[in-house]
Amino acid sequence: FRVSSFGSGPRCVRTRLASRGASDTSRSKTKMAHAWDAEEEGEIPGETRMESVAEEKKRGRDECDTPRRMKKKQKKRVEQGKGAPQDYYDVYGSDAKADIELRHNGEPLRVLDLQGLLLWVLGDGMSPKWVFVRNKPLVRRVVLIMASGLDMGLVEKKKNLLEKTRKVLGKPLPFASVASTASTTATIGSLLSVQRKRKQKEQLAKINRDARPPLPPKHYIMSPAELKDNNYPIPVLMDDQTLACPEGYVATQPAGKLAPGSPGSPLHEMLSVDCEMCYTKNGLELTRVTVLDVNHKEVYDQFVQPEDPILDYNTKYSGITAEILKGVTKTLKEVQLEFLRMVAMETILVGHSLENDLCQLKVIHPNVIDTSLLYPHPKGPPFKPGLRFLTEKFLGRKIQEETHCSAQDANAAMELALLKLQNGPTFGEIKQEGEPLLDLLARLGHASSLVDRRHVLHKFASGSANAIVCGSDEDVVAKLKQEASNGNAAFIWGHLNELSEFYNQRVKERQFVAHHGISLLEHCTTPENLLKRSEEDGRTVDSILETIDRRIAEIYDHVEPNTLVIVTSGHGNTAAVKKMMEERHKRKQGVFDLPSWSDWCEDLLTRTVNEAKRGLCFVSMKQ
């Protein structure tokens, strides 16, 4: 006999008895029993055909045929006289259903655990140990929903607000987030990216072992062509074929030919520079210059009075006010002379989009490391990442929130440059850590649908995946209900982001008032109080949980039977963690004369980090 899968509906296993004799039938039943026993233990897929050893070897591993191919094979066998269509019947029976049995040991699930279950159900993986899938071939599709912001502690406290979800999906399982400060996009990336195979890992490990020591700073210096392409000030070619500085500009000199009063060798190998500007009738003009060394110590910090009257102090982006410049008499020419005394031509200047600063200083310098080019933008040239973005991503803190500060920006640029020097040229570059899950599923013949915001789809939708753009959680629910009930995709992704957005908004609205030296932490006893919502617009954490509960239940009601439904938070309240880490940095640095970072503050941060790491996951089979 043969056990094959074909049919237009759910994948079903059918059998044809080669002989009607009692002995043959008995032997067939015995073989079938062994097959089911093996399948229950997760040793062989549910769609395996029972054949002779010789024929099995001949066919190799091509044992999971699509329903369409199996229909053709059935027709061919009937034409060859190998039985009639009615000889083929459903082994599972018309009322058979897929189901799952959780065998969880209490340890938090990881991203790999969820991916393993998904791939096992869809036909390219090993049976996971923490869950048993009964009648796996009958599973129609997998629906994976990410409800970002939920954490196990919050759900345990608010059980009554998630009654509908618990009723249809059961008890939540603990889920380990990628990191306590992971962004929603990073978590989505980890869920939708499959780890490389062992051979690929070994190749990468060999590359890392063979990596050379860190390259010297001069390796990262911009070439003359790059300086020109990025609008850095450069010498101009005169009529007599000589190079000269444009009018008003000065050029740094070799160490032995510095301005009067300077030593004969470079004072500093590397310096970071940042400037602030205000508006005059001539446009932007220099009002402050800050220079730091590699140890982040201030080498030079000077306010500058523009020649023309200031029309707009540009305070939001410069931090400069009329009171600050009151009494300042330093001119641009004086600053240029002082700058040339401390910066030799051999000195490496570090900055973020430093062309703007050098243009305002009116200084030409050949050795530049630009952090906006060291760390490529995800979209590639001509886009450049912002300093604020890079600082938050790689240094773990926020800058430029209320206003800009040249000392703060110069310090961040130097830290980013040193981080690159330490980790090598490929550090910070956009690279694919694993194979996109959607590409893997497409290779297996499975269609996928992603229901999410435009920026998420732009980053993660690939190949033939169906990308469905949504602008809100309500829109996501409507599209998910439609796709889960009528679509043809074997894998459907949806994202409920309201709680995570709520947390991010609360952090922005309840920032501590820096100029008063007051911190939110002084009024908090728990991480929940840190982000407690005023009810001006009627939204609270409780109301959002009730909405999430209703939406998950609605989606579940529209899912077809024999559908595996997975709901995970990915991470908890990472917005609070990021905010508190940033405040810790400011307090320890003595910014704005804030109170010192106490043991109580550290304890609160630790508790917040632990809660953010405790994500959750629901796993259920729709009956």
C-alpha cells in the first residue's frame, strides 16, 4: 500500500490497498501502525509514503509532494490499472483535526523555539521538544501575531483584562526578549530571520578567526574624491595652475609650519569637532566651536560673535541664546588662528557631517573621519544616518532631544569613531544575520502574507510575499481577519503595536525637566508608575489591554480550523529601560546638576530591565 498526500483542501493522507486479501490487509495495517508510531515520536513527517526500501532509496528525499502533484500521480496510477479512485480514502477521517500538546518545562521560550515550531509545521525542520503537534499534515496555515509591549508581569497582574485571549489561546508561556533595549523593528527582524546553517556559521567563524588586528585610524580617512563628493571645502585651482584657498578660508599646515606660537609636532593625533550656528542676513554663521581629544577632554570651546547682526538664534538646534552671546567679542578670524595653532595638517579631525562645521569655520583640512560615512544608512547612499540615531543604536543613549550641544555632539562622534576603530571596518554595516524566513518558505512552496506598517513591510517583505499596508492596529485586525479566512497564504504575519507606541509616547511626554534639575525617577516607586498615563485622551494601560484582548479574540474567531495561532509580545516595556539608562548616564556625567544616581535608582532600573525581558507567548491550534 501507499500513503500519500493530495487533495485541494487540507493536506490529507490517503492509502490504497494493493490487495483485498486478509493477510495483505493485516500486513498493511501493521505497517501503518508502525508509521503512525514513528510519526507520533517525531521521527518522520506525517506525509511520508510507505514504500519498498529499493524504491525509497530511488526516490531519495522527495517525499513531501504538493497536493497538485499527488493528484496527477493518483490519476496516472488509476490509468495504469493500479486501483480505482474509490480505492483511495482519508486515513485520518473526515472529522480528524490537528492539535498541539504543550510539553513546556517552564524555561522561557526563545525566538529559535518559535521558528522551530513554525518550520516543523510547514515542512522544513525538526520536531520541537517543547510542543507536540498531532496530525501535523492537517495544519492549514500558521498565523503569527506580535503584540509588542506586553510582558509577563503585566499580564499576571491584569489577568481579568485578557480573559478572551486566555479563553481561546490558553495560558501564556514565558518568552525571552532579544534584549531589554531592543526596538520593535529589531525584534521583528529576529522573528522573521532564520539562523544560518552550521556550514555557513563555520565559514563565518573562520573569517572572524582570520581577521587582522584593528586597522589604524588613517585607514578610515576620507579620500580627496570623497571630500569633494561630500561638499567639503577644498582648495581651488587658480589660473596659473596653482592651488589656493577660497576667499576667507584658511588651511591647516604641516606640524613644522604651524601658526606662530605652536610646537613643531602635532599636539594631537585625533580630535573631534562640532560647531553651532545662528542665522544672519548671510545665512548660517558660526557661534560656537568645541574640540575634544580622544579621551573626551575639552581642548577648545569658544563662543563666536558673527560679524552681522543675528536674526535667529536657532536655539532649538544650536542651544545658543542672546544671553549666552552677551559680551562675546571673539571673531571668526581669531578663532581660525587659534584653531590652526592646535590642529596640524597631520591631525585627524572627527565629526558627523563635518563638512558643515568646516565650511562655517572656513578651514580646509585633508584628514577627516566622518561618522555619517563610517556607519552606512540602511537605504544606502546618498542617505546618511543621523548622529542622534547612531548614538542611540551603538552607544545606548539619546542626545539632541530638547536642544543641541556642540560638546555633547563632539563627544558622541568621537565615541562612534573609536568604536569603529576597535571593531573593524565591517562594524555597524547593514548585514543580513540570517536567511529571511519568507524566502525560505517560498523555496518550500509556501506563500506568505505580511500585515503591518509600511516601514516594516519595506524592510522585511521579500520575494513573492504579499505585503498588506496598514496604518493602525484596527486596520491590521481588519486585514488579518480577511487574510486568515479567505487568503491562500500558509504563513500570515500581523503586528499590534498600540501598547508599545503608548509607552514610547509616555516617555516623551513625561521627560524630566532638565533646567529645573527634576527627574521623573524622584516621583516613581515602580516602573509602571514611571509611565502612568494621564487620562486626558481616555487611554490607559488597562484600556489598551482590553482593546488588545478584543482584537486577538476577533482575529481568532475568523481563523479557519486547523490553523496554528501564535501570539508573542517579543519584548516588554523597552521604552522605560532606554529612558532610565539615558538618565543614569546624564546623572553620572553631572549633566544639568541633577542628583546623583542612587542605589534606589539602580534598583528601579534593574527591576525595569527584568520586566522588559519577560515577554510572553500564546500557542494554540484552532479547532
